[in-house]
Amino acid sequence: MLGGGIGPRAWILNAQVPGGYPRLDPDRHLAEIAAAEGLTGPGAGLMTAADVAAYTTGHDGGVTATVTAGLGVRGWAAAPDTATRAPHRPEDAEVPGSPFRPEDAEAPGSPFRPGTVNIVVTLPVALSDAALVNAVATATEAKVQALLDAGLDCSGTPTDAVCVAAPEPGHDGGEPFAGPRSTWGARIARAVHTAVLAGARTAP
């Protein structure tokens, strides 16, 4: 929501907001929260309706993954067009291989169910720009693996976010790889998997 992209960041904020969040300027709202907390300089801000006090962590070889998991509204990333343009149609469940079922749809007036998996990964080593992008992909793969291992039939929620924090690269340009079979990518994957699995097992 705030401070996305690649560049120096002085802080990371994961803010809890109420269900049915009404503001249309979340970037400004996050900046206001950061200022109230005394945070200065450029930062990265995430939002969730999940309980941020119920975060889970995973650690592996110097990598730490911190996760807040709200999975009340979840589904598959490659959704039918109707999932984003119109209310769920019962006939969508008839499409062979479709992961969508009528019971997945939010009925009008149904209680709000928090849905956002926010992942913050911190590393002790610098990554190249390409490796930073790869790290986000690796973290996402590990998230999906953890959700399936938790018995959830989904790839996440529509508002999931990943933030990777690492030292700025020096003259060497940083580690060039962060795929799941690289040294640091494997550690990212295991740390994220541990944290998401723990959060998914207790998420609403």
C-alpha cells in the first residue's frame, strides 16, 4: 500500500484496520500511522484486517519470516473472469477443474471474514534487484505450499502482500539468486513455509 517497489526503506509497518475498511487513501493513512508512531524516512506499509498480534514467525539460516494470516476470504489466483467482474455464479462450479464452489461465495449481509496474508522476510545479506524479485516469487511459492499443507484448498487471498528486507548491496551487487534451490532462496522458502503453516492452522 505504501512504499512498494525496490529501494531503501527505514521501517516496515503492518497495520490492522477494521473489516470493510472505508478509506480510499490507504497510502496516506499508513503515512499518518507511521508519523504517529514516530517513524521517519521512507518506509513500507502493509494493511490487514487480521489480528496483527497473532503473527507467526519462521527462521532458517539467518532468514526470518513474519506472517499475519487472515484466510476468511480465500481462493485461487487464476480465477474465472466472473470472480472479479460479477457475483459468483453457481454454474462456475460446474467448470471442470474449477476450484470455485458456491459455498465459497460471500452471501449478501454475511459476517465479515478477514482475508489477507502479509509476509515480511528479513535477510542478513544483500540481494541484487533480480534476486529481490525472485525472493518474492519464492516466498509466494512457499506460502501456497504451506496453505495446501494446512489442508486449505486455495493459493491465498486477493490482497496478500510480500515485503523482502535486506541490506543494500555493495560493489559486488549482492547475491544474484533467490530461487527455491539457491542458498538464500531455500532459506526464505523454509522460513515462510514454517510461518504461514503456523498461521494458517490458527487463522479465522
